[in-house]
Amino acid sequence: MLEALTWLLLALAALFFSAGTLGLLRLPDTLSRIHALTKADNLGLGLAALALLLHAESWAAAAQIGLIWLLALAASATSGYLIARRCLLESHGTPASTLGAPPPGAPPT
Amino acid sequence: MNATDLLLALALLLLAGSALLARSVQIASVLFIAFGLLLALVWVRLGAPDVALAEAAIGAGVAGALLMLAASEFESRRIGGSRAAGPRLPWPRPQGWRPRWALVLLALACAAVLLLAVLAIEPLAGAATEAVARNLPQSEIAHPVTAVLLSFRAYDTLLEIAVLLVAVVAVQAAPAPPQRALAHDPVLARVAAITVPLALLVALYLLWAGSSRSGGAFQAGAVLAGAVLLARFASLPLDPQSRLTRPPVLALGLALFILIGLVAGALAGAALGYPSGWVKPLVLAIEAALMVSIGATLVALFGGSKTA
Amino acid sequence: MSGVSIWLPTGSALVLFGLLGMLLASSILRKLLAFNVMGSGIFLLLLALRPPGPDGVADPVAQALIITGIVIAIAATALGVRLARRYFELSGHTELPEDRAATRDD
Amino acid sequence: MTEAMTEALLLPLLVLWPLAIGLGLYALPERASAALQVLGTLVLAGLIATVFATMLASPEPLRAALGGWAAPLGIELVADRLAQAMLLLTLLVYAAVLLYAQAYFAHGSEAAQRFWPLAWMLWAGLNAGYLSADLFNLYVALELVGLAAVGLTALTGQSTALAAALRYLLAALLASNLFLLAVVLLYAATGSLALDSIGAHLAAVGTTPWYAKLALALVLVSLALKTALAPLHFWLPAAHGNAVTPVSALLSALVLKVSLLIFLRLWLEFAPALDLAALGLLLALLGLLASVWGSVLALTQRKIKMLIAYSSVAQVGYLFLPFAWLLPGGLGAALALEATVLHLLAHALAKAAMFLAAGVLVLSAGRDDLVSLRGAVAREPLAFAALTLAGVSLIGLPPSLGFAAKWQMMQAALLADQWPWLLWLLGGTLLTAAYVFRVLRLAFLPTPEAFEARAPLPQRLSLCALALALLAALGGFGAAALSDWLAAETLLWPGSGA
């Protein structure tokens, strides 16, 4: 029973990951690509984490898996947002050069 | 041979090849980062989690980011901010390669000979490996990799930190081009405010764990550098005057390493040795100083300058 | 140890890729990238030639050597990238004069 | 107690001390710089004197196991007579170059701030390379040397120097990777990283596996690239010719030599296990090619420092010539080894002196082409004398150290009954004389008026160059003693006679 559930969750996760990747490769513009990536991949990761949770050895291990998922969610949401904002600024004619701009704390020379 | 390894190996080669042939260096460096992360997985498969941590943090992360930073700077300046004209190809097209067939043939021949050689070598159990296992209790360090890095072959590590410092001194001698400030972003600032303390915590954990498990000063230093850089991107008030990248901080780790190596070494009867019973605190002190200096070094390599 | 042997051809191929890149690529950044790929291939060979023991843990000496090598490679890469940036700033070129032939690379 | 402490710390201090001074120069305020360096040099001189004194007491090489872990688990440092000769040479060259640089950088250069720490860390790397008896540690030491050298090359910050530094870096990185690959092969095959246990293992196997030869070939290509043996010299002239003068002197005198010394060590270690006769012949032929090609190119140069840099390409060729006879059981092996070491010392002293003297003339003329030499006799007589004396050693006229080296080379060739090499040696000498005289002739021409207005340079600059040049030019008198001293320790294999 547990095995079957794990496999089901993993298969679903794989499905969502493939969908997200397909979207990244095939969708026409940056914004929809981000959409595909962040949404589908986060769900896929969540399902995979859930499958692993079923096999967690202890509550501490389970909490770690949960924490990893949360952090990955935060990271992908933030980076998705940043890319989207860049994209928006760029379409308004702001130069693309800020992408590689070094951190502001470091002054010239 | 199992299917997972085969798949991993093929993906690794594919990523390496496409990184080298990519249309632009920006794309190449993104592919290189992916390559490095996959390589970290391979290290885990081969039973080397310490290497995997170092690869993911330093090999893939820092190297890839440095290359990407430079590539996007080149691109933005060369064509005045607008993207390159011309069709975007679905598959990277090799550009700028002058087929020098003699060299290609030579390299191919070398690789073939190399492959034959590595297949012919019968790996020996090895005097060094056995010696590590035998002497581990005497070294008073629980984790074998840490014991090699900071006791058995501490001299290598010391010189390697010197190499890192030489790179920083040389990098600071060639000043970075003027840098544009990143606009303050409320969302990034909020996320960073949560992530940066967490990253600092992880760095400390990695440092502490290094004595008994995978982890250590290098991995911790890389995480520390990541935290500082993230704080900078988000304009958080961590290291606001670039105190971290000033010479005394950069030199701290190596200086303490040399000092302990000589003073404790004199007591122990051999340079870079530790008197028995003092190993754990001394190694931890060295690792802590190294973590700070390595973190500062990596930040400095990204563009901090001496006189902030 | 057939599980390990697949990494021998993989490592050799990475060394080949890196070697070709270092010899043939024109842009400095690409050459540095190729240097890193070649180094990864060498490290892969090192670990593949020191198969993990029964406990599944790889040779600690080899692991330590690789970690040292990774740090040295990053030092060299960082120096190269900064010199390349400075060179670009002064000359406007991303390749060395002898590589600045027909096609432009980035 | 003190004796045991000296034993334990002496050799490691030869590396750690210059490293610590370099750190101090980087992190401490600049006003401490001069005092720190004087202290650093004096202590290092004391350490090296102690090494010599200890060695005089016993003929065995000094050894130190770092951390108390003996090889193959730990890393051992070994100071044999080869290493000692290099330590002393490095001390002499550094003393002159550091004194020179103090005056040189007083002439308004911002590069000085970075020069000091990098130069001292380079010193640490060089000493580490001389002393290490561990294959992977040699790789790390070579990296320390390589990156410091690249950083020093780029110090002027001009675009030509940056391009030269980048080319140098990329060549050095390719070389390091090849070296690393060899380390991996040897470690996998023998399970050890200590030089002597690798050598012993290979010799014990009997029929040595062919991949050991592959590893040696990789090491050979790698170190030939770092030593700039033609046709792998492409990076050298621009790097040495475009660096600031004190850096040019360090690079040509010492950085080229450490890779050669490591190669020599590995050669001596592996020769009993592998049949190296063909490889030795190949090296000697490449050396001949280099000595001719470098001299021809030196003749065509228009900038004085480029001319001297191309001369290094030629002189490196001579360093590889004796490998043809440096074989176990080979006649003349001992002579060949002495010839290599003598030539190494001669070239290091003479070339450093030449660069330093040329730097004086370039400064005093305000331009860097050969015209700057005009009137050198009248303008800077001491610098001109240094240039002449260094030239004497480079050509190989008696009583210079260069003469002693070539003499030993000829003897080795005769002993091995291979006299045709002598013709080549003579031809090379003529070519060297041609470009040296090309330089010296200009010095007697009248000074162009444009040079006259310049303020006189401090005498110290010329004196530093002159000191090194004198050592090179008169070193021939001490060559016999030096040879005996080297021969007193069995550096070669048992059974190979002179």
C-alpha cells in the first residue's frame, strides 16, 4: 500500500516536472516560461517531497524534507518574480545590462 | 553498470558538450552550472559527499557565476544594451571555432590513449588509504576527509589557501570596471531577510559538522559568501562598508593557520602537528578562521575592492 | 566493480572536451570554462580509479585532493575572469590577439 | 630540545616564513613594509645558513615530515643539495631584486603596493617547489608559483601586459591540468603520492606498465610548457618582456627554473624504472632547436626587454640539452647533471642581472626600444658594465659560470662519444654572441640629446644588477668547488659513474 502510494506520487511528480520542462522549452515568451517552470516544478517537487515523507525515518528527517521544500518554494518564487520584473523593465526599454550588474555594495575601482 | 549511472553519465557529457558549444558564453555558463550540479550528484554516487558539497557550492556555483557575470558584462557593453540581432537558433550553433584539425586529431589521440591507460590501470588498495584508516584514531579527528585535509595533508591545504589569497591580491590589483547599483527591491529584501540568517546558520552547522561528518571550512565559507552576496543584492545592511573584504580579514585564516602550525607544531615536535589532546579545539579554530577568510575571499573575487 | 567503470570513459571524454575547448575556443571565458570541464574530468577519473570500499565511502585521500583541486581551480578561474574583464575594459576585446581571427565570438 | 625544534621547524619555515611576510605586507600598513622585508630576508638568510650548516655536519639530505606524519600518509620535505643550491640562488636573486625594486618603485608606480606581497608569496611557492617530495604537493606549489607569477605579470595594468598575463595564465592552466592528470594516473597505479615510494613501486614492478610512461610524458609536456621549451615557448616573450622590470627578473631567473628543477627530480626518480634514452634524445633535440630559434628571434627584436626575453627561450634550450646523457649507467651522467645545475645557476644570475640593467637603461632613456641603449657607457656606466658581464656569462666566455656549464656539457658529450653536439654548442655560442654584441655595440654610440635632460637615477639600481652580473661572470672560479659539493651527495642512481 505504502509502496504503491509512493510510486504514484513519484510518477505524478515526474509528470509535472516533464510538463514544466516542456513548457520551458516550448512556450513562446519569457513570462509564460516562468509560469510553467515555477508552477509545475513546485508542484512536482512537492509531490516528490511527499513521497519521501512517507519513508522518513524520524520526525526530524520529515521536518528537514518539509523545510527543503519550503526553501525551494521561496527560492523559485523569488527568482521567478525577479526574472519577470526584469522582463517587464526590459520591455519598457530599460537596458538589459542590469542582469549581470555586480552587487551594489561593491564600489568601483 | 546500472541505468541511473548511464543516464547520469550521458547527461553529464551532453551538458559539458553543449556548454562548450553554446551560442553565447552566458548560455554556456548556465549550462556549466547545471553541469556542476549534476557532477555533484555523481560525487554522491561515487561515495564522496564532501566533494559533492564542495563541487555544488564552489565548483558549479562560484565558477559559473563568475563566468556568467563577466559574459553578461561583455554582452551588455559590446552592443550597447540591446540584444544581438539575428535569428535565435533552437540548437546552439558553434561559433568562433577555427577547426585546426591537427590539434583536434592530437587531442583525440591523447584522449584515446588516456582511456586505454585508465582502463589498463589496476587500482591498488593503496598504501595511503590504508594508512589513513590505521592512523585515524591517532589523529583525534573523527571524519577521515577532515583528518586528511587538516592533519595528514594539512600542508597542501595551507598552500592552497595561499593560492586563494594570491588570486585575491592579484584580482584586487586589476580593478573591476565601474559597477551599476541594483535597484532596491522590496520582495527580494524580504526574502533575503529570512534566507540570509538561515544561510549563516547553515554555514556554522557545516563548520561544526566538519569534524565528524561531511562539511568543513570550504563548504561553510562558500555558503557564507553566498549569504553576504545575497545580502548585497537585496541591500541588506550586512557588511555595509565592505569590511569583510579588507586585507586583515582576507589574511586572517592563513595567518592563524601558520601561527598554530608553528606554535602548536613546536610543542608537538613537527610543524603543522597538534599536541595530543588539543586537536579538536585547534582544528576548530583554524577552520573557523578559514571559513571567514574563504567567505571573504569569494566575495572579494566577485568584485569587492580593497579600499571600500 | 563494473558500476564504477562507466566513469572512466566519461572522465576521459570530459578531459577530451576540455582539452579541445582550451585549444580551440577563441574567447578567454570559454577557455576558462573548458579548463574547468577538463579539471572535472580529471577529478572524475581520480575517484573512479579509487573505487569506494565495502562501506561505500570513497578514498578519503582522493576526496581531499579533489577538494583542494576544486579550490585551486576556482582561484585560477577568478583571476582569469578578472584579467579578462580588465582586458575587455581596456581593449574592447574578449579574445587574445592571436585568437582574434575571422569570426567573432562573445 | 632546541635541536629537535630546529629539525622539526627548519624546513617548513623556509616556506611558511616568506608566506607570513607576504601576508604581513598585504594586511599591515605600508609604513611597516621596508622593516618587515629586511627582517624577512635576514631571517630567511639565517634559515638557509642553518640548512647548509646542518648539511655540512652530515652528508644525508635533511628531511621533515609535516605534522609528524611520515610519507606516504603525510607530506615530507627534503632538502638535498639540489634544493639547497636553489634556495641559495633564490635568496641571492631576491635580495638583489628587492633592493632594486625599492628604488625602482620610488619612481612613481602604483604597482608597488601589490608587488611586495605577491613577490613574497611567490618566494614561498618557489621554496615549496624546491623542497617538496610529494607529487600532489608539487602541483599545489606549482599553482602557487604560477598564479603569483601571472598576478605579477599583470601589475602594470596595461593592455599588452594583461594580454600577456592571460596568455601566460591559460598556458599555465593547461600545463597544470596535464600535470594533475599525471598525478592521478600515478596515484591510481601505485597508491601513493610520495615521490620515492612511487619510484620504488615502479622499479619493483619489473616490467613497468606503459601508463607510467604516459604519466611521465604528461609531466614532461606540462613542465616543458611551464619552462617554455620550444615549441611551447609562445607565452614567454610577451610575459617577460611586458612585465615591470623587477618582475621580469624574477620570472626569468627563478620561475622558469622551479619547473625545470621539478622535472629534473622526477626524471631522476623515474629513470631507473623506465627506459628514457629516446625521450632524453628528443629533449636534447628540442633544446637545440630552442637555442637556435630563440637566438635568431632575439636578433630580430626591436625592444630591449623583448630581446632579453627571447634570449631566455634560447637559454632554456641549453638546460634540456644534458638530458640526452642523464641516463642510468650512461657515461657522463654525473657531468650532465652538473652541467644542468651550473647552467641553471648561470642563466638565473645573468638573466636577472640583464633585466635589471636593461631596466635602468630604459628608465634613464625614457623609452624601451634598442635606441635607449645609445650612449649607455657614458650615461649609466655601472648598468652597462652589468649588461656586459652578464653577456659574457650568457655567451659562455671564461671565467664565467656560463663557461663552466658549457664546458661540463662538452665533456659529457665527449664522454658519451657524441661529439657532433659540440658543433651545435659552438654554433649556438656564436648566435648568442651575435645578439649580445648587437646590444653592446649601441652602448658606445653617442647619447641622443633627448636623453640628456633626465634626472640621474639612484646608483643602487645599477649596483644591484652589477652584483648579480659579477656573480655570474666570476662564478666560473667557484664552479669546480660547486661541482664537488654537488657530487658529494649521491643525487644520481647507484652504479652510474662519471
